[in-house]
Amino acid sequence: MTGPVIGDDGIARCPWGSNGVLRAYHDDEWGRPVVGESALFERLCLEGAQSGLSWLTILNKREGYRRVFRDFDVDKVARLSDAALEKALLDPGIVRNRGKVESVRRNARATIDLRADGGLEAFVESFAPSRTPKPARTSALPTTSPESLALSKALKKRGFSFVGPTTMFALFEATGIVDTHLTGCFRRGISGRWPA
């Protein structure tokens, strides 16, 4: 497998982030901490929507998700009616998978319940690992961790769905809880949590 790829701009990046929409996401967003319940809720829902699909598919539908799911305002999503979810299933701006669509409302309601225990951000953060991977090549990239497995189990017990251990590891990566930018990638160490 491969290490960082030098782009047409002369910058070394993780291979998946070398072009187009993925380059912008890689450079500007992936691996950076998010702040606020809605921001983390969006990431959790989009990672769940990605399950079994390419991340590019979800990025290309992100604005559709924001429109359909009220900019991921947890309270608004929790109040969505069954009719609103049925309408969402007809919207080509999102992935029209019934289980995934219904999980967004279910996860919003579970997020509201978590507020009594410190909220979604604190809950996810409580599963942060004490170490981060340092992959030099894509073949060394992990897809799960003991912490992502534990978070998955804990969220499922709290009523969440589409939060498997691989999905939760992807959430860790996307929000800088772990840093899986390849060593040699210019974005390695951007979260501030882990040194390059």
C-alpha cells in the first residue's frame, strides 16, 4: 500500500485526499476537533450514513442532509414526524436507506437523553484513547480500536443506532480524537491533541 502522495501543488497528503472535494475535506476539516452538540451530532450521523458506501458519496450529499435534517439541530430532528421521514426517503439529496434515515431521529432523541449525563460531546470524549496510531502507509491504518468498540457498545445501550465500532473509529478520526493522517502528510498533528 501507499504512503503520502505529493499533489500537483507540491504538498504531501494522505492518498485519499489528493483531489477535488476530498482534498478540501482532507485539508480543511478531517481530523480537526468539532465544538458543539450539533456539529458532533452531524458527524455521528454522516459517519453512520456512510456505512457501506464511499465517503465521497456522503460529502456530495452533505448539503442535502443538512437541509433534510434541519442543519442537525438535535431538538428539531428529534421532533421530525413519521411523515417527514417518509418524505426524506424520497429525497435524492440524501442516501435513501430507511434504517439510516430513521436512525437520525432516533439518535437525536438519544442525544437529548444524554444531556442529563453531560451531553454527547462529553460522552464521546470519555472514550478517547490515551494513544493515537502513527501509520506511515495506508496498509497500517486501523479501522477499529478497543475504545471505538467500547463507545459503540455504550451508545447502543443508550438507544443509538448505526454506531458500530468501525463507524465510531471513523468518528474519532474525523473529529481529531485520533490522528490517522499518515506520517509525512502535511496535516498530521493538526488536532493539537497529538504531536505530529
